[in-house]
Amino acid sequence: MDGPKLSAPARLGRRLIGGLRIGPGEAGPVLLAFAYFFCLLCAYYILRPIRDEMGIQGGVGNLQWVFTATFGVMLVAVPVFGWAVAHFPRRRLVPLVYYFFIANLLVFFALFEARIAAPWVARGFFVWVSVFNLFVVSVFWSFMADLFTNAQARRLFGFIAAGGSFGAIVGPGLTALLAERLGPTPLILISVGLLGTAVLCVHGLLHLDRRSPARDDPDGAARDGPIHGSPFAGAARVARSPYLLGIGAFTVLYTTLSTFLYFEQAHIVAGAFSKAGDRTTLFATIDLAVNVLTVLAQLFVVARLVERFGLAATLALVPLGVAVGFAVLGLYPTLAVLVVFQVVRRAGNYALTRPAREMLYTVVPREDKYKSKNFNDTVVYRGGDALSGWAFALLRAAGLGLAALAWLAVPVALLWAALGVALARHQEVLRRPADRQPPRLSRSGERS
């Protein structure tokens, strides 16, 4: 017998889940991960336009100092996180990270309300948001790489990333709608509430993982326990591994190109608009356009692209597009070209490059998923920011204009694409034993 006939909404839901490549027993954990990432990026994107406006108010000529300060904070924060990884089980570590940042936000809220040392608090907030963004997202993807196998990641990470894109649509929308009416300070409390909801999703995922048929790594180590070792082990393991070092270099090339474009944006936008409100509105509008474009690709393109063309093509596609974009910006360094390039580049990164880069970590040991990945995502990332920021400032001081700097970025983007292909080929070798792992995060007794 065919069984009971499904209603029209049930049939539609089944087709949607099938189209999203979600397997049996995976819908619950995947939707929780989707909601978790939604809350994280919604909280961040409420704050991002405020951070960008503070950067311009501090002077576009001083941005390299802010990026350097952010790198300095990362150098302190990463060993502290490494110590926490070594001393706390996963069920306590992941929520603890978010509780820490919630407490930070409440302190900033109190300082802004009291108007204490306003210029310095504003600069500190810019640095803090830059650290916050990388840390919370890095911990999120470390957690995902630990919960899902490589085979699951190739099907599901695009959809999970779409949760962040939905959050990134709602976040700037709320900021654009409420910033003038309420001012920036009350928006901080909305971010606090969203981070609290993200922690609830973490606890839900941990509960499902405890019921999973696959409780242990292939080496027999319990996946919930602390990952013992030095707080500096992440850096040491990256230095010893050509694969992890390659991922770090891939990150540096990405952040170098992003920083060059960010500085070009700061100069072009500062010259085009004289009012702070107009600039903040433009930044929020760019964020909104980026994430509307991103979410459709994450829902329906990423899994199919990886399955059909492979991880190498997925990692190379956006860098090749960035090379073309910088060439066009070199010919026409105008606001219109900048906005289109920025929207397409960021959408491509969020939809394709970021989920594909996270897939690279699904085949490494747990210590690398948390410590080495965090080192690459924070210190290496912000180190690339700081170095490229100073390089941009020195090249400008040497007399190079925005068009010339855009042309210099083209060969860097081509190198970025070539490295992505090399990493994907290396991952193909490493993933064969990883694909023999039993599926995780399906309902008790089910295999996904």
C-alpha cells in the first residue's frame, strides 16, 4: 500500500526538503543550525553599518591604525580561546563564547548611554565589532564542522549558510528602519536578544548530538570532551601542516583583496557624500542587496555546484570574478561601479566561497577544527587586514591612485583562484577516509 495520502502543504514541504538535499533525520538539526546562524548574523548586521560610519568619522586616513588595533586584540584573544578549548567541554565552551560577547555588548550599551569618553568608546566599538564578527562566526563553523561529516557538509552547508544570509537581510533592514528613530544605542539590546536566542539553538544542537548514533570520532575520542594541549597549539599546527597553511594563505589573499576594496569604498563614498546619514544608509542598502542576492544562491546553487563541478571550481569561481571586477574598477573608479562590484563580490563570497572554505575543515582532526581554524579565522584574517591596510596606505602615499591600486589587485585575485584549486585537490585526498565516518546528527537510530 502507498500509505496515507499527504496534504498539499506536506507534499510541498517534502519537495522543498528534497530540493535542498536534506536527508532523512537531518531536518531538525539543520533547521536549528539555520536558526542559530540567522541570529548570529542578524545581531552582527544590526551593528555593522554603525561600525562603518564610526570608521569614516574617525578619518579614512586612520583606518590602517584601527585595523592594526584589531589585529593586536586578536593576538591576545586567540590564546585565551585556545586555553578555553583545552579546559572546557564543548557543551560549555560554545555557549560560553556567546555569553562573553553578550556581556561585552551590555557594557558598551551602558557606556554609550552614560556618554563616557565617547570618541574612545566609539573607536573601541569599531575594533570590538571587528573582533566579535570573526570570533562568533569562526566558532559557529567550527561547531558545524564538528557536528556534520564531510559528505553531509557538501549537501547541507549551503543551506545552513543561508540562515546567516536571512539574518543579514533582516539586520540591516532593522538598522535602516530604526537607526534614525531610536539612535544606535537601543539597537544594541536587540543584538543581545538575538545572541541569547543563538545560545538556545546551541543547546538544542548539543541535545540532538547526544542522541546521535555516531558519538565518537574514528580514533575513539569523545567529541564532547575538552581538546587538551597548549593555548598556542593552533598556530603551531598551522605552521606544520601544508594543508592548514594553504587555507591560511587563502584567507590572507581574500582579506587582502577585501581590505583594498574596503579602502577604495571608504575613499569613493567619502568623496560622494558629505552627510553621515547618507553614508550609513548607503552601507545598509549595500548590505541588504548583498544578502538578498546571497540567500537564493545558498539555498539552491551551492550544493548543486559542488556536486556537479566539484569543490575546486566552487573555490575558484569568485576569485576569478574578483579579478574581473578589479579590472573594471581600474578602468572606471566610480561609485556606481564600486557598488555593483561590492555587491556581487560579497554575495559570491557569502554564497559560494565561505561555505566551500568551511568544507575544507571537515576532514581535519577536532583540534584543528577549533584551534587551528580559529587561528586562521582570526589572527591570520586580521593580520592580513592590518598588513594590507598599511600596504594600501603606503601605496597611496607613493602617489598611486585608486585606479592603479585596483589594477594591482588583479594578479592577487588570480593567485587566490589558483590556490583554491590546489586546496580542493588536497581535500579530495583527505576526504576519502573521512567519508567513511558514520553520519551524525540524525534522529536516534536513523542514518542520514
